[in-house]
Amino acid sequence: MSDFTLDHRLAGDSLAVLDLDLCTVRLMNDARYPWLLLVPKRAGVTELVDLGADDRLRLIEEIAGASKALKAVSGCDKLNVGALGNMVPQLHVHIVARFVGDAAWPGPVWGSGAAEPYAPDSGRDLAERLAQAIAGANR
């Protein structure tokens, strides 16, 4: 795990939330959608199948906990969960809180307009609230 490095594009587009047993959790810096990234802290992993069986199970549990927390904090209508990796090959899972009538509804968020960064205080506040909720959901 010590040779894990977060891809610079993921780091640049997001705010740190917390580290779980397997994943580092990040908040995408786009105020239009509360949007988490879970990145397994494993070097060289680009696909789900690159993880060992125990890590795959751990990933699903961490996705579930983060999803539950994001839904509770955001009050969203729907959660979108996906692992694309077309732009950034490092394995990362998106969990996007969606609201009926949001900027991209009902289509996907990818490619829908330009990101609107959080004001510094509001992004940090949301990241902290999510960190508390995720930590509680992953106990």
C-alpha cells in the first residue's frame, strides 16, 4: 500500500474527505452535485478485477457505506454509482447524488456543462460532514 499514489487529475479535481481501510474518499469539486470518489489505495490497479477477492468485497462494503452517508447528508432523490476510467485509468468509483431537476437530470453528469467549484468554506464543510457520516456508516 505504501507505493499507492493518487492520480494527479483526481487529486486536482477533488477535496480530501477521509481514508477508509481500502479506499481514500474524495469529494469532487463541483457544487452542482454532491459527488464522491472512492479510490482503492492499491498501486497499479485499473480495473475491479485487478483487486484480490478480499479487496473486492471490502470495496463493495465501502461503496455501500459511502452511498448511505451521501444519501443521508444530501437528501438526494437518486444515487448514481459507476467506475468508468476512460479519462483516468486508476480505479476509482463515482458516487453521485442526483436530484430531480439538477443540471444534468435525467442524463448523466459526465459531459454536462462545466464544473462549478465549491466556495472554500462550503466545500470543506461538506467534506467534513460526509467524513463523519461515512465513518459512522463503515463501522
